[in-house]
Amino acid sequence: MAIIDIQVPDIGDFDGVTVIELLVKPGDSVAVEQSLITVESDKASMEIPSSHAGVVKELKVALGDKVSEGSIVLTLETAGEAAAKPAAAPAPAAPAPDPQTQAAPAPAPATAAAASTPVRIPDIGDFKDVTVIELLVKPGDQVALEQSLITVESDKASMEIPSSAAGVIESLAVKLGDKVNIGDLIGVVKGQGATASAESTAPAAAAVAASAPASVATASPAPAAAPAPVAAHNPAAAVSAKLPHASPSIRKAARELGVPLAEVKGSGLKGRITLPDVQNFIKGVLAGTIQTQAQAQNAKPAAGSGGGSGVGLDLLPWPKVDFAKFGEIETKPLSRIKKIAGANLARNWVMIPAVTYHEDADITDLEAFRVQINKEHEKTGGAKLTMLAFLIKASAVALKKFPEFNTSLDGDNLVYKKYFHIAFAADTPNGLVVPVVKNADQKSIGEIATESGVLAKKARDGKLGPADMQGACFTISSLGGIGGTYFAPIVNAPEVAILGVNKSVMKPVWDGKQFVPRLVLPLSLTADHRVIDGALATRFNVYLAQVLADYRRIML
Ligand code: CAO
């Protein structure tokens, strides 16, 4: 009887890949070569096998952990020497060809305009006779350079094969279930000649990029993201010996959309889960015909469901238009931030019954005070006070007065937070990020102004770390420096409210006797109606406006 560490074997050029599935748990008996965990980069996933037989004592990794060769996966109690076998041959590293690496063209002739280019299986390392499990394009489809064409799978890993040419798919030479090897023809692309190389580029370099931080970071929490998907996984379900079969891109899409893949029925080859399966699952949940395990656990009487109207929510596929038919176009990939934020925004928009309430705050005196103090600070070297800093502090005070605003839904429970961390949306060249000023209630306006300035700069420089963007209770989206009158911001789940702010303007305000010029700040508060009803939201808004009109109120 011996206790041994089972480590991640040599997995090629993978490094710092994310643990996406735990396939065993303490107490499980495992055989040599039995898969223990699944790891994933942005293009490939693979299972890590056990080098020994025995009983799992302790898991040393958790979902979301990053692992590399040598990382300890678990400790195993082995039956004795006889059970121990030499470490398994390295699991086939699934070299995921990376656009960035492959985009550096091999010195190969560019094809002539509208030439037909054969696209072949590149060097995919130790993979042999791998099965085509997904056709991601069809004849007539427009494909970009490096766009995934097919997914192939061995018994331990799956990966997407990218196109080495841009253009229109003229023909496909493979079908589902085919076994393919290096050099096999995938199809022919008729293109503009914008090819990286006539044949696929060498994948050895691509494999390096498969584990590049940029790709792994794709799976990291979204800046504006909720820490957990709304349709959260049942943790117990995550520990399952029965893996849902899906390619890395489908797994990623499911994760971003909060779809518990283990609950999706696959319609592809050997029960493989395809993108339409994930989309149909979402449709089913929205239409109330599918209930997730998390929903079942938290089930409340389904108010409003089964109304019998017969009108189902039938999501249409995204319109596919050949824009080039109508004029010149240019296609650019979405930034990583936009992709991550987009998935979160879409979920929050669809799943939160949100209402936006507007209010005007008279900030004439506050702005005069801010300008006066800033003049003094210019001489003394004090911090420049921003309107955003006053808004952050006022919001923290308002959250204390209206605790329902400082909550998050957790099934049928409402989690009340006793801390006051305020996030603010920051516009950056790559998209929107949401850094957090922690414990804003305990900080002076000067401290908040300095800290938010530092965070906004870090955001613009792309230097925000995950810790800078976590733990928010409430978000402010200030467009005041740009303009606008009012807007309807989207609640940043799992928060329950967000404050939108536009540009303050001088307006004639009736004081009971006459119109007087006052500086008016437009506020737009969006709140989750499941937690905050209209009366409460309006009280919050009115209170916030009162504080901004007379800041002495924060002392009350
Ligand atoms: N009314 C009038 N003027 C305002 C104002 C308001 N509500 N808010 C800011 N201003 C002024 C400031 O006083 C500043 O002027 P001075 O330089 O003369 O003092 C100027 O506008 C620029 O302000 P700013 O917007 O650069 O700085 P900020 O501290 O107010 O905001 C930040 C910082 C990070 C919030 C901002 O830069 C930003 O990124 N805003 C965009 C947020 C966003 O995109 N939200 C949308 C999310 S939903 O898609």
C-alpha cells in the first residue's frame, strides 16, 4: 500500500491550461490510463490519464485551476508494487493551431486571385486516424483565414482544424466519421488569394500558441462577468465519469452562455453535442420546456408558465447576409474583451427582468464645491475630485440605506452583503471593463478619485488584474464626460442594480416662484425587478438625487 502523487504528464506544448472537468472524486477506484481530469485551451481539450491504478485519496486540483506538466492532479492509494506501472505515454497533446502563430506566413506562394486552394490536415503531432466529428462549414460558406473548418477527435483529445486559406468553400472532401491524417484533403477553398500558405502551415509552432496565455485567458472570468453562470452547474454533476462529448468551441460557448453541458442532449455523431443542441437547450429553458438541474433544485412554483397561450419563444437563427453583395466590406475579429462581455451582456439582458428608472439630480452646489476644492487642490497638490468619485461615495451611502440594492440572488435566497464595493464601467480601446473601488463607504472622496483614476488608467492600458474587477456590489456607468441625456444600462449580474449617468446640463428649474438656472445631472437606474420593485427603485433614486443636491446628507 503506497500513496503516490499523480502528475500531469508531458502534454507537449500545453502550459497553464484550464481544468474544465473533474472525472473522478475521492474514494473512486481508477485503472491505469483512466482519464482523471479534462483540460482545455481555447482550441483543444484533452483528458489527463492516470499513470497508476488505485483509489483516489485527495484531489489536488479544482475546476478552473491552471495546470502544466508536473502539476499534481491527485494523490492515489495504490494496491502495491504490482499495480504500479510506469507513467503512461504522454497523452496526445492536442495542438490547437493558433491564428497568431499561423498567421505568420510560411514562405509559400500566395495563390492567385480567385484561385482554388486545397486545404489539408496540418501536422497534428501524434494524432493518427483521428475521426472527423464535426463539420463546421459547408460548400458555399465564406471562411476567413484560420477559421475552424472541422473538429477531429482521438480517444483522448479533440481539436479544431483551421483553414489555411480565406475564401469560399468550393467543396468538402471529408464527412462525419471519416478518419483523417496529416496531409489529407479537407476541402477546396476558392479565394481571393489571401492565403497564409497554399498548404497548412506547420503546426509545431501552432501547438506552442495553443497554450499561450492569451488563449487560456479566454476562459478566465469576464471583466463585466458574473462570477457564476446563471444556470449554474450542480457541483455534483461536475464530478461525473460520463463526459458530455463536445468540442472545445462548443464547451467554451456553453460556458460563456451558462449552459450546463452535462444536461444537454447531443444530436451529433455518437451523441456529440453540437452548437444547435446548445442553442436548442437555451430556447427550451427560455420557453420553459426544459428545466436545468439548478432550476429544479431551486424550483419555485412556476409563476406565469403554462399560461396556455400557445405562443412559444421561437428564436430564429442569426441572419446570414452576404454583405459583400451590397458594397465593399472589411471583417475584423471582435476583441477578446468584447467577446467575453458580449456573452455576459446577452445573458443578463435575456435573463434579468430589468426596469430602468430616471431621476434628475440638482448638482449645482456640488459642482461649485467640486470646482472650488479642485482650485484649492491645484495649489496644495491635493487630488483632483471627479464627479464620478462623488457618485461612487453617494452610491455606497445609498446602498447602506437601501440594503436590497446590495444583494445578489442565489436561487430562492437573497445574499445581503455587508461590504460596499462599487464598480464603474471604463471605456477602453478594446471594449468595456469594470474595475471595482473596494470599501467605498470607508474612503474619502479624494481617495476614491485617486483610486478610480488609477484603475481607469490601468483599464485603458489593459493592465487590470482579475482582483481589480471582482467583488462588486453595484455598478456605475458614467457617460457624463461624453454626453447623452438618459440611457438604460444592463444590470451586471449577479448585482441587482446599475446606475447610468449622463452629462449634466443647465436647465431652467421652477423654484415655486420663478425659473432659476440649475445644473441637472440625469440619472438612469436599472434594477432587477425580481429583487427591487418600482417603489423601492424610485425611493433609491430620489435619495441619491437628494444626496447629490446636498452632500451634507451623507453625514445623516
Ligand atoms: N456631466 C458633465 N461633465 C462631466 C460628467 C457629467 N456627468 N462626468 C464627467 N464630466 C466631465 C469631467 O468633469 C471632465 O471634465 P474636466 O476635465 O473639465 O474636469 C470630463 O467630463 C472628462 O471626464 P471623464 O469621463 O474622462 O472622467 P470621469 O472621471 O468622469 O470618468 C470613466 C472616468 C472611467 C468613467 C470614463 O473615462 C469612462 O470610461 N466612461 C465611459 C463609461 C462607459 O462607456 N459606459 C457605458 C457602459 S454601457 O455600454
